[in-house]
Amino acid sequence: MNLQPLLDAPFAVQIHVAAVLPASVLGAYILLNRKGTPVHRLLGKIWMVLMVITSISSFFIHEINLFYGFSPIHLLSVFVLVGVWRAISSARAHNIRAHKAAVIGMYFGGIGIAGLFTLIPGRIMNAVVFSGGPSWILILTLLGIAGTVLLQQRLTTRRP
């Protein structure tokens, strides 16, 4: 791995990656843990903000210019913004089934599918992940997961 292509990338790409990496880890954590708790609600709000930042920043990234600076990948950003609205409104209406569907769709579509597109040869993240150097992103991701698990353990052991 080599972070230099990311450090040399436009600011919009850096913001995008800075939001999506923690969103991917946090989203997995939320999906795998207990739902409906105060911790779930807090982490869910943080995740939604990260997803909105990820989506909005993508509209300033124009590496693939198929239609006035935009590409089909930008449709995923619209999908995520609509999904955030659906997830929040569904949760407020206590429609858990619709909330769950919106969140799972955003996670696997907005992060999973879009993430795979970033690994196409010639894209910045392909150069970051598949070029030489230390695995800083992997190390930072593992540290983020460990920190999240420790935070979750501390929050759940403080219950009266």
C-alpha cells in the first residue's frame, strides 16, 4: 500500500476517503451489534453524517467524465442521499423493516459496490491499495476496529 496517490489527489477525493473509511468500519460494527440501544442510535447518527459527507463530496470528483463531469457511479451518491432520508424517516416512524432495508442498501450499495469501482485499474484507490509500501490503511482500519470494540465494551459495562 502507498498513501502518496491519495495525498496527491484533489481535496474532494481526500474528504471522500476520510469519510467513507470510518463509515465502512462503523457501518459494519453497527450492522453486527445490538439494535435499538442508545449506543446504536448515537453511532447510527454518526454513520449517517459520514455517509452524507461521502455522497456530497463525490459530486466534486470527476475522474470518470461520461456526462457533464458525472458518471453512473454518481447515481450511487443520489441513492445514498435518498437512503439516508428513508432510513431516518423510517426510524422516526418506527418502521424498522424499512429502516433496516435502507441502511443495508446504503451499506452494501453505497460502500460495497462503489468501493469495488474504486479498485478499477487507473483509479486512485487502486494505486493506494495495490502499490508498494506499508499497509497503513489496513493498520489504521484494524486500529479503528479495535478502538470501536473497546469503546463499545466500555459503554456497555457502565450500565447500572
